[in-house]
Amino acid sequence: MKTIEKEVVRTFNNKTNANLILCQFPYARYDAFNDYHIVEVKYRHKWYDDMIIEFDKYSFNLLYAHLADKKFLYVVGYKNVLLSFNITDLTKDKYDFRWEWRQMPKTTEFDNSENVAKFVGYLNTDDCEFRFDTTDIVQTSSLNHS
């Protein structure tokens, strides 16, 4: 997990008292958890009215949350904005994720410019469960690639 995403979790904990614990397994499909939630965390360097969620993360974490009797949250940070989407509830409410195949970078972790087809959905920012405007998440060059 990148340092900036750890800051997103810290800020989310401060704003909600969620007491999320960072997952310590480097290849886990979720980033944090507590007794009630599993959480996928992203930090975006550009604002999108429709945030992308990859289907492989969606499907695994939704099923895992169901089996663990938890809810699956998708938390996105961007500059001084923190959004939280309750994916479990959105799915139960038959939310239209508008799933599609899309050419995207294979990975953002290692400056790999190779594109691959990924099955992705979209979450309109107006449909988030919580939105926090905060000065706690600050993008700096030292946080971008850690």
C-alpha cells in the first residue's frame, strides 16, 4: 500500500472513528478492515465525477465481505476530498455500475506504460455514502510513489 493511501485510511479513521486496521499482507485484495467492514482504498491524482472500480476488486471483496458478515467499502481520496462508497449497499440496491471493458495501464505502481483491457465500473461521486472535505490528505512528491 502506498504511503498516500495509508494517509487516506488515517484520515478516514479520524473523520469516522472507524478504527480501520491496515492489512499487513502485501497481496491482499483489500487494504484495511475492522469488525464491520473490509475496505479498498484508492488515491486519485485527478478528479473524476465517476470514480473507477475494477471488477476483480469488486467481485472478490463483495463476496469476501458477505462470507465474513461485513460490508465492503470503497474509499477514495483526492487532494482534500475523501469519498466513501458502501459497495455492499449499492449492490443490494441494484446500482448501475455501467460495467465495461476499457484499455487502462497494466499497473500504476511501477510506471509501467503498457495498457491492458480491464473490466471496470463507475461510481458517481454524487452516490457516495460519505464525503469529507479535509486538509488532512495532502499530496506531496514524497508521498506519490511510496
